[in-house]
Amino acid sequence: MLILRRIGLVLLVLFILLNIVSAFQASRFTYFYNNPEKTPARKAEDYSTGEKIEAAFFGLKLKKSVVSEYPSIPYETIRLTNEYKQKLEGWYIPAENAKGTVILCHGHASNKSKIICETEYFHALGYNTLSFDFRAHGNSEGNICTIGFRETNDLKAAYDFVAKGKEKNIILWGVSMGAATILKAIPEHGLKPAQVILECPFASLYDAIQGRLRSMHIPAHPMSELLALWGGMQRSMWVFGYRPSLYAKQLTMPVLLSWGAKDPRVLRHETDAIFENLGTSRKKLVVFENSAHQSYCINEKAKWQEAITGFLQASPKPTSKPVAELHAQTVHF
């Protein structure tokens, strides 16, 4: 009987410790510390032994990402405001005789300077572009990130900025968290983009948590469930209900979905779930065989440009005349 009590006590202590670690990990994953010294982000493998031990128990201490590069073409710095009255910084690049406007959404722990490759290519194709920093990222205000759950309001602010200019051909492009934000924002705010381009979005926030643990070589269970619970309580959101794969059903415009075959964070079944659920027949899935969770524009530039150009040319533009449909297909590069 005494042995059973001791075993029970040990298990109780381990359970409490596991929850403490999970609470710290969840908080660190969604909180970005101010970075006045503009310290560049470091990879986990570059951390010292002490920092790695701290990260294992308390999570990586993330600092706001630094806007370290700037467009090589003239741009305008703009300020947007979200529902918390936080100021969001964006870059607007007008094009001569523009075909439309592309709004670009970066990923978690990134910023608008990390998607310049994509921004400049859309501009080269003849589109105005608007890239902006989500809350708690780059030069925007705030410290708390909800992995796209409330960032939909940031995207709404960018969309309204463009729509107020009487733009009829608005295209949304997003990568990872940015892509998931687009999937949630369209039905949530009733956005009406003409086309949507999504790159490596996660199927659910729960899947994203498991992907993060995989990248850190930490067993997914039971940590993923605990992180979801603690993260949800800390940020006042229902993590298990945040499912971009289900929001995909509300997208009825042409959609280009891309995924890297070597991606350790977003798995193929997540991508397939999103693609199958898209509420339009005018959709295409492109698989980049030599890419992981990264910029396809940088890693497989020629192939990415071909996919983007082909999609934009094939997709129907806003018009009152009948147009041919782009039927669902999957393309491997």
C-alpha cells in the first residue's frame, strides 16, 4: 500500500511539473519580447547549452523579428490599425497600370521583409502590393501573437485599406500562419478576394502545435494537448476549434495551394484536407518536391514563378462576362 502511495505521489508531481512546463512553453510560443537592440533571430542549434536547457523547460524566448531588408523598388510606408488600436506597419508598392492589388501575409516569427522575394515578383507581374507586419511582429505594435486566431483583424485592416481605394481585383497571398489567417478571415469578415494563394498552411492549430514539437524533436503526446489547453486559456481562445481546413469550405474563388514535400511542420494529410475542402472547383495544388517549410520563391524560384504566373493567367478576373473555369488539379515539380 505504501509503495502504491509513493508511486501515486511521484506521478502527481510529474503531472504538475509537466503542466508547469507546458504553461511556460505555451506562453513563450505566443509572446514576443521587445527587441530595441534589433537582435537577429537565431536558430535553436545556435543556442548555448544553458539556453537550450532553459528552452527545453520554459520554451524559446522569442524576440520581435527585425525588419532587416527593404524593397529594391520605391515603396510607401503606411500605418494600419487593428481592433486593439495597435499600429501595424505596411509597405505599399504601386504599379503602373496595375492589374490589381496583392495583399501579402507573412508567417509566425517573421515579418514583411522576409517576403520581399514574393512581393517584388507580384509587382513585376504588374500588381500593386501591400505587405504588412502582423501584431507583435516586425515594426508593428503588440507583444501577443495568437497564430492567426485574432490576426484576422490585422488582415481585415489591410483589406479595407485596399478596398477603400476602389480596387476590384484583390488577391490574397499568405505563407504558413499568414495562409491560415487568410482561410479564417475570409468567412469571418466576409472578405471577397478575386483569387487566393496559400502556401503551407496548417490544417488546425492543434496540428501546428504538433509540427512545432516535431521540429524540436519532442514527443507530440501528451505535450501537444497540454500546450493547446494552456495556450487557449492564456490567450482566451479555443485552440481545438481553430481549424483552417474547415474554413476552406467557405472559399469559392480560385485558389492556388502549395506545399513542400520535405516540410516537417505541415504534413501531406493536412494539405490534402485543406485542398479537398476548398469550396471551389477552380483550385490547384502544387507540390514542391525539393522544399521544406520555407520560401518557395527563394528555394525553387523558377518553378514558383511558373506556378504563380500560370495560376494568375488561368484564373478568371472580375468581369460580367462568362469565363472558363480552372478545374481542380495537382501539380508536382
